Amino acid sequence: MLGNEGSKEPMMSLKYFAICLALVVMTAGDSAWAQGLPKVRAAYTSIGIQFDPFYIMKELDLPRKQGLDVETLFVPVSSRAVQAALAGELHFITSGGVANINANVTGADFTGLTATLNTFVFKIIANPELKKPEDLKGKKVGISRLGGASDFSIRYALTHWGLVPEKDVALIQVGGEPEEVLALQNKAVDAVILSEPFATVARRAGAIMLADLSQLGVPYTMHGIGVRKSYIKANRDIVVRFMKAYLEGIYVFKTNKEVALNVLKKYTRLDDLSLVQVSYNEMSQRLIRRVPYPDREGIQTIIDQLAKTRPQMKNLNPNDFIDPTILREIEDSGFIKKLYGN
């Protein structure tokens, strides 16, 4: 059995599940009270270990502890999640800074409440005959979807290596990361851009890691929680409560390895937890922060890259795309210290 690594409290995983389950049962049993909870719809847009705090929030129904009735959906395309949010069908979405910026340039009012990851986490996984990034010239690289985080990340990396996207290297949209792994195995593409655990899945099948983009050290806002500014203005208390639930999801992810990996196993549909052992340690100890404030520099990286093909974006102010006040209010209230016990 996996240990409860890093926990400050003498609490086993099953006990934690039992407490949360009891809470759900008690609140669900009081139908009159449950029906009075504010109803919120939230969506996650991809499958990967970086989303595990969001999955945990859903599985343990942490929003109900904050007095919210949250329906959580999987919308596998960021652009579709943005459109649903603009239509009022979603209130919170896990969107990279790219989706928010592209939407706002066309008149939307999204803001990022977190930068759950603040650098690239993708890896370029390739057929063994490729030896270095420059070997991608004239090749086909599979990405999840055009306009998404993987698309942005590979374009940035190719430019960094002196290659011109779509001229020197063809970018092929193949779907989600499991589909990318299959495309690589079937020789439909020469390389793919993957996060964990799918990068390890591909490598175990015989592919090689051509590059680890996290080693570039580039600030980049990725997989934050996005919400419309108009929604915050009208429902700030709900936003604060939702974010408390998400921050507790991060707490469980960082301090309860058994829960974190079993939830991840369910969402990735991977039976072999050894696939994510190393990436879990890296994510929980280094990459995902306790309080993942949205980052100005991470947004600036996105603006600078987008401005290379759309010069009108050059003068955008990164502060217009983030709102750190929600997390600051929560941290100032002592909520984080109470969670972690220090």
C-alpha cells in the first residue's frame, strides 16, 4: 500500500475518504438544505497528473464542504469550454492562459485565478531514429488540438530550436494524449508532445524523449482556473468558496499520495501506478504550489509568442488577464495555514 507521504496530520487515506463520504451522505440526506446550495458548473479540459487536484476536488466533493453544489464536467477542448462559459453554461474552467487571452482579444472577459503550473511540463516523445530536437525538421509532430496548450508549447519550443512551425515541422491535430500515443505507435506521426503519465507510457512502448520542455525554465501560465470577470463581480463569495475547495484539492494531492494516485488512476484509466510515481513526486513537491498565484511573467511569455504572428497583441497588459485577489483573500484569512497546520 502506498504511504501518506508528507502529511502533517496522522490521517490515513481511507479515513480521509470516510470523512468526506460521511459529509456527502449527511448533506445529501438533508434534501431541503441541499436544494438551497448555490449550483455551480465547472469543467476540466484534459487528462493528466497536473489536473489531479481538480479530480480530487470532484471525487471528495470538497465544494460541498464550502456550501456549494458543483457539477463537474469533462470538456476536452479548451475553446469549447470557453464558448460554454461565455454562454453561461459553465462558471469555472481549467484553461491555460492561451485560451483566456485568445478569447479576450475577441471581446470576452476571462481572468485567471491561478497558475496551477507556471512552466512548460510537456515532453517531446519521438521515434528512436530521431536523436535531437533539430531532427524534427521535415517531420510530423502530433499535438492534442490546435490552439491548445500543447500546440502553444511545441510552437514555442520549435522557435527556440530555430525551426519554423508548419514550415519546417508539420503539426498534426490527433485528439487527446492517449490518441497521441497511438498515433506515434502507428507511425502516423514522427513525434508527439505529451505530459505525464502518457509520456512514460509512450517511452515504455519504445519511444524516446527528445526534449523535456520543463528544463527550458520558461515562465508559462498553464492549467489555471479561469472565470469570467463579470461572474466574479456578481458572485465573489461563490468564487472564494470554490477556490477554497480547489486549494483543499491541492492539499490532498500534495500530502496524501495514496488518495492522489488512486484518483489519478481512475481518470487516466491506467492500471500501473508505477507510471506516475516519479512525476507525482515532481508535481507534488516542486511544480504545483500550495497557493498557485497567477503569474504576470507567465502571461507575458504567451503574449510575446502570440505577437510573433499577430503583432496587434504586442501591447497587451498581462495584468489584464489575471486576478490574484481571490487567492490573496483566502490566504489572508488563514485558510491555508489551517489546512497545512503551519
